[in-house]
Amino acid sequence: MSVIIGLAYLSVGMMLQTAILSRIPLINGTVDLILIVLIAWALQDGPEEWEVWVWTLVGAVLLGFVSKAPWPLYVISYAIIILLLRQVQKKMWKASVLLLFLGIALATLFQQSLFYGFYRFVYTVPLPLNESFLYIIVPSMVLNLLFAFPVYLVIKDTAEWLHPQEDV
Amino acid sequence: MKPPKIHTWQIGVLLLLMAGMITLSMSGYLSEMLGGATGPLVSLQSWVSSRFVRIYTFVTASSDVIGLVQQNEALEREVANLQKQVIEMEEDLREAQLYYALLDFARSKPDNQYIAALVIGKDPSPFMNYVILDHGSSDGVRMGMPVITEKGLVGRVDAVTANAARVQLVNSPDFAVNVQTQNTNAEGVVTGSITGALVMDMVIQTMTLQPGDLVLTSGLGGNFPSNLLIGEVRTVTRQENALFQSASVQSAVDFRQLEVVLIIRNFQPVEIDPLIPQEGS
């Protein structure tokens, strides 16, 4: 069930991202809705490990399908982010909203830097580091943080619906 | 009971009285007499009538207010519907104007064959400027085909699926096209950037570049037809010790407002890679 819900959420998220949100940039940065959904899902207590990874794989492949960047780059970047986030989450008693914001900020920084490096050194596109950081990476991080909490609430409700927790 | 007997003299008196009254009335004396008697009555009736009208107005006005409120609500609903229709019609009109402009452009260049396509999305990666179109290989779209609007060059088809295509925009940092200016024939290369600004570079120092010059595709390299408008020279940067001069170019196309584009289907990009000598060969 969670796989079907995940597929639906991520498909709708990708459509929103490509059709609407990518056209509303902050300077030149855009929000990465799929990244926020995946991080919010990974921070929930209910989903099992395999469910988190299926969502991650689906989200990465969906984005890689429409983007100029190759899909393995999305898979690798998302996988590293989710892996690190799950490791941190296991060491904490309960994931807090602070971890969500911290995770999204660091994940955006990591992912956009990875993409910058890929375009700069593999595709040899002339991308100035300073401008890339100021006009793309930082604004994207701000946008992701703005969208983080609303998306987190939706994913939290979904996780509680899919995996109801017994009250202690 | 025996009815009272009327005498002839009584009838005569009555007739005389009637004749007297008629005479008084015709002579005008009676109206003065009656006026004094009916004046208070008329005043009383006027007062009663005015009070009645006020009370009637007060009673019926409350029901009218309810009716007016209902009427007002109905009118407000109608106004909202009409405003919605106006907005829809304005949107339709704007789309129609867009299509007419594209149609006029297509008719002005009858040698080219076009495929009209809607822009349905943008590449999620903010580093690159690519858009997604709703037409693909099943509609005849192929990789490398130039994409334009009536205002100028938009980009080229970068990837194609059966029902969609991805287009590399002119202002993407990985885009480059050979160009020349319209008046001075200064040749150079226009490239995009991460901010979306266009730069015309590789213009030799002896050529003249002036703000306001129109920048067109030159056709060199075989990737694009010649004479497609790209934009207008804004500022020129020339350094004495540099090999080339450069200029910032204001794009003719507003890439944030792209909705409908034309794909030139009968232009085949020339593959020149085999003609470029390899190092060591």
C-alpha cells in the first residue's frame, strides 16, 4: 500500500515541480519537492527500511526521467542523503522538526554541489562557482526550507495513516 | 302599519327647496357654504390618508428589504459569473492572439514546416534551462530540430520520447550558437549562463559592435538555419589587450513566459563532427 501511495505522491510531486514550481524561481534557485518528500518520509517512525528505499528509488528515477541530468546521479545523491539521514535518525530517540530542517539544508547543499560538480567537470559547462552558490544553491536551500514543514505535515499524516502507532 | 300620507303641498315645498338649492349652487353661493362645512372633513381625510400611506410604506418596506437582499445576492452571483466569463474570455483572447502571432510568423516563412507544441514543464535542475514540450517522435519531432516563436530562437530539441520532447533553451549555460549582427555582420558565438543572460563572445576586435544591433543566427556549424533572431546587443565590452570583444545580448524571447512554440521540422542539423580533424590523425 505504501508503495502505491508513494508512487502517487511522488508522481504528483514531480508534476508540480516540473509544471509549476520550477517556473517560480527564487533568483535562479528552485524548490526540490521530491527531495523534501523523501526526507520527510525517511524521518517518520512508521515506515520500514525497504519502504523508505523504494520511495527513494522511485523519486530519483522519476526526476531523472525528465531532467537533463542522468538518473543515476539522482539515485546516488538521494541514496547518500537518505542513508545518512537514517543513520542519524537511528541514533536519536525521536526525530525532531529540527532534524528535518537541518537535513533539508545539508541535503540541498550536498545535492546541488554534486550536480554543480557533475555539470562543471563531466559536461564541462562553464559554471562560475561564486554565481552558482549565490544564485542557485542558497536560494534553492531557502525554498526547500520554506516548503519543508507543510510537506512534512502531509507526509506525517500519511505515515500515521499507513502505519498506525499504538498509544503507550 | 299604514304608510304616512304625503300631501301635495309637501311635494311642492320639496320641489321649491330643490330648485332653490340648484339656483344657489349654479349661482356659486352654495360652494362657499359647503366649503366651510367640508374643509375640516377634507383636512381630516388628508391626515388619515397620509398616516395610512406611511404605515403602509413601513409595513411593506420590510418585505422589500428582504426582496432586495435576495435580489442583491442574485446580482452578486451573476456579477461573479460574468467576471469569471470575462477572465476566461480574456485568457482565450490572449491565447488566440498568441496563436495568431505564431500563425502569421509561419505564413511569413512558407518554406519552413512547423510543429506547434505547448510548453508543459521545466527541467527540475536549476543549473540548466530546459523545457518539456507536449509533442514527441510520434508527431515527427526529432533531436536537433530548432525551436522558435514568432519573436525569435528558443532553442533546440535535446531529447525525444514518443509523446514529449525536451528542449535546450538558448539561455542555458551549456548552449552555444554561431551568430552575426544584422547591420555590421560581426560574427561571434552566443552562449547562455546560469543567470539566463546571453553573451555574444568571440567577436574579433576589428569588427564593429554597437548597442541596438540585432543578433541573428549565422547558420555556421549547421545546427540552426540562418537569420533567426536571437536578440539585441545591449552593452559592448572591448579590451585593448584581449583577442576578442564581447557583448551582452537582450534576448528577443521571454523565456519565463514560454507557452507555445514552433518546431521547424524540415531542418536537419548537419553532423560535422566527422569533418573535424582528430588530434594525432
